[in-house]
Amino acid sequence: MASYIARRLAWLPLHLLLVTFFTFSIARFGPGDPVSVAAGQFRDPQVLERVRAERGLDGSLVEQYVRWVNRAVRGDFGQSFLQQGYSVGELIRGKILVSAQLGFISLLIVFGLGIPLGLLAARASGSWIDPLVISVLLFMQALPVLVVIPPLLWLFALRLDILPTGGWDGLVDIYWIRGVVAVPIPDPHLYLPLFVLSLPGFASIARLVRVTALEVLREDYVRTARAKGLSEYTVALKHVLPNSLLPIVTVIGFALTGILGGAFFTETLLGIPGIGRFTFEAVRSRDYDVILALTVIVSAAFVLVNLVAEIAYAFIDPRVRLGAESTT
Amino acid sequence: MTATAAAGPLDQPVPARGQSQGALLWSRLRRKRAAMASLVVIAAIYMMGIFAPVLAPYSYSQQDLDRQWEGPTADHWLGTDTLGRDMLSRAMYSARTTVIVTLAVVLSGSLILGNALGLLAGYRGGRIDSVVMRAGDVFAGLPDIMLLILINAAFGERVSSLTRWVDTHTFVSGLTATGAASYITVFGALTLFSWVGTARLIRSQVLQLRERDFVLAARAIGATPRRVISRHLLPNVSNLIILSVSGGLGAIAGSEIVLTWFGVGVQPPAASFGAMIFEAGSVRMFQTHPHLLMVPAAFVTALLFSFALLGDGLNDAVRGR
């Protein structure tokens, strides 16, 4: 197993090289020369040349790329064009923190609510509720974030006036009862983004758990457990649940990328200063160094999360041998 | 997965002698009400798009600045937008954009590229397999929305100058005026990302199939790889192909909408649900003129939901449930 992990980790740098070169070439292909943006109103060719050299944007594409890699491996991802004077690392750090908090809580909601609901749905299989539940879950997955947010904002922020229209104010808010007793509550800015971010993931996890639980319910060991006279509750908790959770491990990676993709729109539309909104702004203004740094982070995270999921799967299910070509 | 997997409940149609896989799949699918209803919705929206030039009461770009933001009236069944354009006609032409983009991308990305690479990688194995799968990993690991936007931004202008060149230098003319350039760019970018899922699915199935006796038998009597792939493997993965195509359609439709919403997809005045959603825009607009958002939202949600329901039904039918 160690050699398998080592091999997979050895592939990571090459993977990142391929991914960044792809992004790099496309970014450099685009219209809107970043140097003329950076130079502002100065149109002096000498100045432009100097700025170009400063930013490592002179020479051929490959030369530029090699220079960028050289700096990147030392942790220097360049400077933002949009927010001059700040390094990309500085800018990203704070925003990752915001998105990570949001993403982590959404993951908890996705799995915390999706798994029990999936088990419940499996128990309802065969009754008239079953197709209804599946349809509602599929509907949640199909709802596009872009059209969900404006009505939600209108209802909760304008009409009912109980939630803020957007923004970010940390995780915890203090609610004062009569100005004396302080009760910590989740910050109201969190409710809408968490709802929108968790909805599709929650629905897909619930559906996945339902399908696997249905398969597990047909297994002989479940029948044995029931035959022994165990209560339905014990059967569900001790026999069905653990075995239904196996495939969940493999989709954590996808759940995470789903949340990242959702963050792109959710953070932008709700004005949350996280990675998603930062990506949106960077792409919109062609902030190349930021775009490249974001590509590296997202790709590396994707590879690592999937690797961790694979290893976890092998630990939980001894039948799985890492590195063996799976034929299922 | 094929005939052997028909061990579902007893009331399921089982393969009759000489019945093709497609016919079996259809007979199973026909028993699923939700899937059939969604098929009707999808067909209706696609027909609406295909026959938009005949059906639409107005042109998608005809403005009437005296009649902006009108709610539904007898003249304009779904109201008018910010420029006084008829919302129903806009929606019909938006469906047309969806039809063009989804069909083109599915055909090239999933059906041709994804299939060919999946079959090749699974059957040949070894180095070809590694290269194809690693390339798939790279694409799967990229932040796709960001890359799609970058690609469209980078190549949009190039493609439109190409269409201008074609207009002036070849016997073709009027290509630029059709707005084909932005469609081509969107198509190219989405194709680049749409093959991975299909290829992986097909490959994993082929890995199993190539160990089966009938493949061995075919090879033993001297069938060429080309014949084995086209006559023995392809028919056995056809159900999976249908499955991945139905799954891909919704994702592709959604991506086009997102790209156009961002401003790098289909260019105005061409209609797209993405453009309609963008124009409906802010909360304030939703407060004063909710129909601007509700019309595209209803069509898009109906379409994506139907694709999801159909995919779910197909999935059950393929697996013999």
C-alpha cells in the first residue's frame, strides 16, 4: 500500500505541471494584454517593456512558463494585477479560510442530513412515498444556483426582512437576551449560502445512501440478524448503516468539487469574500497570476482528496486492494 | 450488465428471444411513469427549439421600447423583457440554442470522442490506457467552470475573426451574421471536457467484457481488433452509452447557460436562457418584474429536472430494475 501511495504522490507534480501548463497557455492566449493593464495610463513602450520583464511576461510561452514554475515551486505565485501591491499568496490565504469554513460546514450538513434521509428513504422503498422522495431529491439536484438565489434573497431579505442580503461576518454571532445573557448563535449571513451550497450535495448523498442501503437490505447477513431476533433499530444501526456508508467515502472528493463549483456562484451572488468570488473576479479581469494559483490549489486539492478517499476506502473495506486494476 | 443481469423482480420484462438490447431497455423504461413524463417534457422543449422560427410569434431580437417589462398579456403571452422583446419568442430561441449546443457537444464529445477513447483504452490497455486515463484525470481535476470561461474568452474573438475571414475569402457568406462564432467556441470548449465521463464508464465496462469468452472466441477465429470492438464490444456497451449521453445532456445544457450568463457564451442578440437569467439579474429586478426571471427559470428547471428523472429511470432500466 505504501508503494501505491508513493506512486500516486509522485504523479502529483506531473499532474500539476500538465494542469498549469494547460491553464497557462490558455491564459496567455487571451485578449487583453495584462501588461498594458498593469502599466495603467503609461503607454511608453520602454515602460511596458520594463513591466513585462518585471512580471516575467517577456520571451516565448515556454520561457515564461518555466520562469513561472521556478517561482511557483518556491512558493512565489506572483502579484495580483487587480489589487496591486499584494502577493497572490497574501490575497488567497484569507479567502481560503472563509470558503473552507463555509465548505466544511456544508459538507457536515450534506453528510449529516443526507445519510439519515437516505436510510429513511430506503425503508420507504416500495411504498408510494418512495418515488416522491426520489423526485424531490432529483429536483433539488437539478435546481440551478443562478435562479435559486434571487427569489430566496427577495423572500428572506426584502419581503420577510429576517436575513441580510449578503456579506460575511464570521461564523458566530452573539445574541443578547435583555442585554444580560449572551447566547452564541450562527451568524445570519451564513444561512442562505449554506442552504444553497448544501442542497445539491445533500440530495445526491441521500440518493446514493438509499440505493446502497437497498442493496444491503437484501444481503443474507441482514436476514440473519433479523432471524436472530434483533430489533429493527439494531439491524439498521449495526448492520445496514456501516455497510451502506462504504461508497460514500469515494464520493467525498466529488462532493467537495461540487461545493467548490457552487461556491463560484453562491459567493459571487451573495457577496461573500471567499475563493469562489475571488475566482470570479480574477477570471473577469484576467488576473493571470491569481488564476494560475487557483488552478494549482483546486487541482492539487482534487487529487489529494481523491487519494485520501481511496486510501480510506481500502482501510474500511479489506476486500479492496490498492493498485490492483479494478474491474468493477 | 447485459442479458445476465436481468435477475430483477419477476414482473420485469425479461429479454425475449431475438429481442435487441434497445428494445428491452425501451420496454423497461416505458413502465416508469416519471421517466416517460420527463421524456415528454424534454421532447416538447426540444421541439419548441427546433421549430422556433415557425412557432415564435415574434423575432427574438425585435425590440419595442414602449412596452418594456410588461407582464403576460394577450399580445405577449409571457410578457416582455427590458428591451420590450417578447419573452415567449426569446424562450423558444433560447431552447433552440440549448438544442444546438447539447446535440453538437453530445455527438462529438460523448458519442464520438468519449466512446472511441473508452473502447480503445479498455480494449488495448497498457500504454494507450494509461495515457487516455491520465488525460482524463487532468481534465477532471481542472476547475472546469473557470477553464471554460477562460477558453471562451481566449478563443471567442479568434473564432469570430475566422468566420469573418471565411465570409470574405470563400464562397460562403453571411456566416458572421448568423452569430455562429460564439456557438463554435462554446461547442469546442464543452467538447474538451465532456468526453471524460463517457470514456471512463465505457472503459471500465470493456475491461470486464474483454475477458469474456465470446471476445476470446472472436479473437481465436482471427477477428481483427477493429471487428472485435465494433461487432462485439460496442453492442454490449450501447446501454451505457445511452446512460452517459442522457446524463451528459443536462450538464452540457447547464454549462452553456452558465457561460452565456458570464458573458462569454452565446453572444447577443442571440437568445439563451443564460442571457435571459442574466438580464433578469438582481434581487431588485426580481422584486419589481419577477416574470423576467421566472420564465427562463421555469424552462431551465423543467429541462434539467426532466433530464435528471430520465437519467434515473434509464439507470434503473439498464441495471434491470
